[in-house]
Amino acid sequence: MSRIGRVPIPIPQGVTVDIRESEVCIAGPKGNLKRVCSPRITIVQENNQLLVSRHTEIKTDRAFHGLTRTLLANMVEGVSNGFEKTLEIVGAGYRARQADDKVILQVGFSHQVEIAPISGTTISVEGPTRLKVQGIDKELVGEMSARIRAVHPPDHYKGKGIRYSGEKVRIKAHKKVAGKKR
């Protein structure tokens, strides 16, 4: 049996779970999330816990067992606490500013890049070089963060660009001139 799949998901106070066949709706103080799961996986609510189980040992069922449990645990975490990712902008003259709900980036291009958040997420500028993406759906927060990072990914020679907070960028050595004579 899947080690991840068999771990029960605790349901905190203020979070309600509604299971209809293969559709799971989870509501909490931060909002509501809905997901359609595989019909080959059984989801049961017992004693303020969600239990995920499978019927067979087929490879796809084993894979969906752990996946379904993780997705449901992320939904419970999202509606109770929410998710956030922080991005850093590195480079001389590189900065971000807030314009209503959008963010305007100046990252070394001849033009400014305007980014609007995906519905279900919010982008806030914490400083001229720090952005925070927040939301209740972990997938959407990760997708929005990846879109912002894709505007100008970190350069491996100078280190300039947009990176996740805590991301290590390995700086490569520049080209060396061999056999240079004077």
C-alpha cells in the first residue's frame, strides 16, 4: 500500500468537506475548492479525517492513490491557511511596482512588463525587489510564480533575473582566453 496514500488527512476546525461520488468540495475560512478525483479511488470522511483508499493493485491505481491523498491534503491546507511564494528580483535597475492588482516589472528590457494575476491568486510587491504570490490553490500559486519567473529567469553568468526566494543560482565561469601572448 502507498505510504503517502494511507496517511489520514486531518480536517481542522472551520473546514467542511462534501463528498459526492468522485467530486470533493472543501470549504474553509479562506474560500472553497472543488476537485474531481478518479472514480477508482475511494474517499471517506471519518472522525474529522479524510481517508483515501484504492480497490486494486493496478499500477495506475497505486499512482492515483498517493496523488489523490496529496491533492486533498493541499486543498485542506489551502482553505485553512493558504499558500504563498516569494520571488526576488536581482540586477542593477531591476525593480517591480504595484499598479492596482497588476504588477509592472522593469527587468532590463526596452519596455516594462505588465503581469496580471491568475484568478484565485494575488500578487503583492513587498519592496522594489520582492514579490509575493498568494492564494488558496497550490497549483495556481505555483503557476503564477512560474509565469513571473519566466519573464526573466536568472542568468547563470551574471546572476541577474527573477528567482524564487532561497533559490541557489550557480554562477558559471566566463570564457577564458587560452595562450594569450604579450
